[in-house]
Amino acid sequence: MIQAVIFDLDGVIIDTAHYHYIAWKRLASEFGITLTPAHNELLKGVSRMRSLEIILSLGNIALSQEQKELLAEKKNTWFVEYIESIRPEEIFPGVLDLIQNLRKRKIKIGLASSSKNAPRVIELLGIARDFDTLIDGTMINQTKPDPEIFLLAAHRLGVDPTHCLVFEDAEAGVEAARAAGMKCVGVGQPSQLGKADKVIAHTGDFNLNDLNSL
Ligand code: B16
Ligand code: MG
């Protein structure tokens, strides 16, 4: 029986994944690298520094740690500018209804985002009180696909990982959920999220009747 549902943020609750993409694309272009949507799939769910290293490897570019930290900060400054305009209306359709319906079934609700900007996004969306626990990128040592973030969320919720269900849009996130011993619904394309127990196109498409039969 599922006793807790843990949501990823970027790409599951709101399309901040798009803002990450355009900020990385802008940075990559400064190195003559054309970032494509296919490359972007590799960046979803992984940390800021790991994302930068993946991009630099596309252009066979080697930089010092200090240079990489400056570039990661530059990308983050752009990302923070982009997200300041986000509004509660941008929450994906059906997400808040899904959370309310889970609550009615006494299911605990968690958020597990690799993003260090997740608290600001949650504040702008006004949804902090919808979650029993909020885990962000500042609270973990290992980024997805490591299971640390989901295990911490389950611990905070007081639910055994085997009774948790994760919603994820990133391949690295699906792997992290499975490594944590949790069920996982992939949000996106089956070709990218094939390791999930079920793949749906949009978070709001989830049928609650499927909750305990994944
Ligand atoms: P930041 P999620 C992840 O958030 C994003 O998917 C990923 O693209 C990003 O690099 C990572 O957060 C770190 O974000 O630079 O804001 O700390 O999908 O786990 O909610
Ligand atoms: Mg995501």
C-alpha cells in the first residue's frame, strides 16, 4: 500500500526545466556549443555542477574548478532572473487536485528537488503548505541518480521507502527512486523514462485507481 507520494519539482509540478534549459543553452553558446533538447535530457535532475561538466564535455573543454564555479554561478544568476516571473497559474493542470485527493486518502506528501532554488520556486507558487516535507538541493550530499534525496524524504515523512511513490520527469530521478526501493511514475516520454513503473505524459493524467497497482 502506498502511504506517501514524493514529487520532484522541475518538470513535474512546473516547467522550470525550461528555464534551466534556456540558461544552460545561453552559457553553452558562449563556448560554441549548441545545446539540443536531447542533451538537455541528460541535465534533468542532476546537480548544477554535474550539468556544467556534461555540457563542457560536449565541447571537449577542460576548465579549472574555479572557472567552473564561476560559470555555474553565471548560469544560476540567469536562472534566478528567469524564475522571478513565475506565478501560481503556471502549476501544471491537475497537480493541486491530485495532491488534495491524495490527502483525502491520508497519503503523506513530500517534495524532493535537486534544485537549490526549490525554496524560492515553492514560495513564488505559494504551495509550501501542501507538503508534509520539503527537501531541496541544499540538504543532500549526493545528487540523483543517488537515492539519498528520496530516502531523506521518506525518513522525514516517517514512511518506509517500499510504501513510497515518486513522480519524476528525469531519467536520473527515475533511477534514484528505483535505487531507493520506491515505486515511480515517469512524467514524459516512455523512450526516456522506461525504467519507471508507469509513464504518463502529464502529472495531472495520473489515475488514482492505479495508486496501489503499480
Ligand atoms: P539548481 P529537480 C533539478 O531539479 C533540475 O532538474 C536540474 O536540471 C538542475 O540542474 C538541478 O535541479 C539543480 O538546480 O541549479 O537550481 O540548484 O528536477 O530535481 O526538481
Ligand atoms: Mg525534474
